[in-house]
Amino acid sequence: MPTKEPMQFRGRAVVPGAGPFVVGILNVTPDSFSNGGAYATPTDATDAGCRMADEGADAIDVGGESTRPGSQPVPADEQIRRTENVIAGLARRFGDDGPAISIDTRSAKVAAAALDAGACVVNDVSALGDDTAMAPLAASRGAGVILMHAKGTPGDMQRNPTYDDVVAEITGFLARRITLAAEAGIARERIIVDPGIGFGKTTAHNIEILRRLDSLRALGLPVMVGPSRKRFIGEVLCIDEPADRLMGTAAAVAACVLAGIECVRVHDVAACRQVADLCAEIRPLSPSNVPFPGTRGYRS
């Protein structure tokens, strides 16, 4: 039977009010919008994941398919070729004490290979919608899942996305996907939700999401937000190069943590770890975000 225990990142339960958890982005792709093609070999990518662990990442999200705006699907076998050895290498080097490993994919075949190699979480930008085998797979393997909202596909999602109320639409969509996941046998304790910054949203939509992060709390599950280096930061700050958007990313991470968001997904782990930990100390303690003894942010 699949476990109903909460997901754990570095041995800490990922539950509402816990964290902040920093998820490091490890793209092993030639064409991701930021750092695509950065790692020539699986060893290079594994070394990069270990550096993120040393910098304080609680989880490493490995992806073999770019989902940047305008991207096209990558065959499952090619995604597996790119990611399987990296995940296995990270799992060997982390052992039982390192960050959790997630696979960023919409394909059940890729997810199965990743889980076999040592991943424990599936980060699906289609929220289990693109592959009907994904939900049963995650349920049968007891994997954690991250359900993300996207309007359209990566190939067309930025072609004039419109909403009557972007936050209400996202929340309603995620509520329906949570129900679908539960009906497939995925325990609520193993679900994280993601509003999908930049996935079928304009800059104005992304800013509105960040202003209204509290609305996502009504779902009753941990939330992950991925603002790192994204176009809306460049448009607000007039910065063209994604790699130059660190300060904007840090500001977005601060907004997330001060709003009580549990997980932030970032490229620049060391800097964002510092931002997240300081903001966790600043934000008011309340029953929804009091950390457990022995975790980051606990005040004795």
C-alpha cells in the first residue's frame, strides 16, 4: 500500500506552515530558458546538484524537457537518457541524509524510470493531465506529486493568455486536480500545489498571483512557487538576460516566504537560501507557520 506519511525534504515534513523549503532547479536540457546546456555530462550535472545540496537545497528538481514558452515535447526515451544517470548519481551521493530528488516531467514512463533511479517526487507541470498513467503510477509507488497550473501547453501558453480572475481560476483548477489525485489513490499528505508562474500568464497575472498568495492557502496543502529568473522579472526590471535577474528573484522569494509559502523553486540556491531563512525569521509566527523544534526558523 502507498505510504500516507507526509513528504519529507531533508527529513522535515512538507506540511502546511512548514519550511521554507528551497528546491534547486537542475535542468539537463540543451534548451531551457536559463542554464540550458550547462552540463556536458551526467557527472557535471551530478556535481552541480551536490553543490546545490551544500548551498542548502532541501530538494533537487531534475528536468530533461524544457517547458519554456514555445518549446516542443521531448520523447520519453530522450528525457530518460538525460535524467536517469543524474538522478542515480545524486541518490548515491546523497544517501539517506541529502535533499529529496524530484523529476520534472509530464510522462509516466520518465517518472517511472526516475523513481527507479532514486527520485521520490514527480513534478508534473500538467498536474497529471498529459499522461493518464501518471496518477496511477504515483499512487502505486507512494510518490509525492507537485500539481501545477498551466493555461495551454508550453508551445502555445504565452499566446495572449486571458482570465476573468487569474487567482480564482488557478485555485479552482488546482482543487479539481487535487480531487483527481485523491481519487487515484494519492494521499493528500503527498501533494504540493504550484500556481505556475509564467505558464500561460502575463507579467500582470504573475504579479497578481504574488500579491494574492494567501488565496492559495484555502486549498489546505503546501504550496510551491517558482519565480526564478522568469520573464516577468525581466519585464518589470528591464533586464533581458535571465542570469542577471537574481535580485528580482530574491525579491519574489522574499514575498513568497513572508506570505507563508512553504516551497520556492530556484536556480540560485545559495542566495535564495539566505533570503528564505531571514524572511522566515521576520514573518510573524502564527499557528499556520510555527516551525517544529529542530528545524530552520525554530526559536527556543
